[in-house]
Amino acid sequence: MSKLIFLVDDDKMIINLMEYTFHSRPQYQVKSFFSGEDCVDAMEEHPDLIVLDHQLSSGGDGKMDGIETLEKVRKISPDVPVIVLTAHGSDELYRRFIKAGAKRFLTKDNFFVDALIDSIGEVLH
């Protein structure tokens, strides 16, 4: 049975890259969201894992950022694993997300897709 993975990122190119990556892997089914609000609204689908962008918006536009999304997800589903992606990694961000319940914190570098595939395999199996 395939595992349902929510992909949450406001960057359409990143979403397309991740969708393409998982399209050829029958053990995973993906559903994409461009906002934390949409992800939270779909939590009744009981995802097996969430890949969450740390930023999610340009800031100040009234939308939830990654940490707020993670906190709401934790209230709804305390055990669903969350892997956070960031373009701007820092020790402080890492600590905030891990403390809030993220399982992994990955930087969007040139090889992040490989690291993401490995992390998902480790977290789900």
C-alpha cells in the first residue's frame, strides 16, 4: 500500500520537481499544497508524512509560515512525521523546527532531492 505524502511549498518549481521525483515511485502517493492553510485543511486525509517549506510566503501577507503550519499540524496529528525544507538554513531555525516536532531539517541545495528521498525512506520504514 502506498504512503501518502503531503508536499507543502509556495515555489511551483520546487513542487514540480518533487512531484516529478515521486511520480515514478509507486510506494508513494503525493498531494501538493501551496500554502500551510491548505495543508492543515486537508489533514483529515491522514498523510503518512509531510514535506514542509520553512518559509511558505514572502512574509507579511497574512499567511502561515512553516513554523505556524507545523504547530497547527502537531495539534491535529501529533505523530505525523514532518520533514522541513529550507533555502536559508541556520542553527536557530533548525532548533526551532526540531523543538516544534520536525523529524528532519534539510537545506535546498543542489542535492536536496537525494537527501529528501533518503530521509523519507528512513522516516517511513
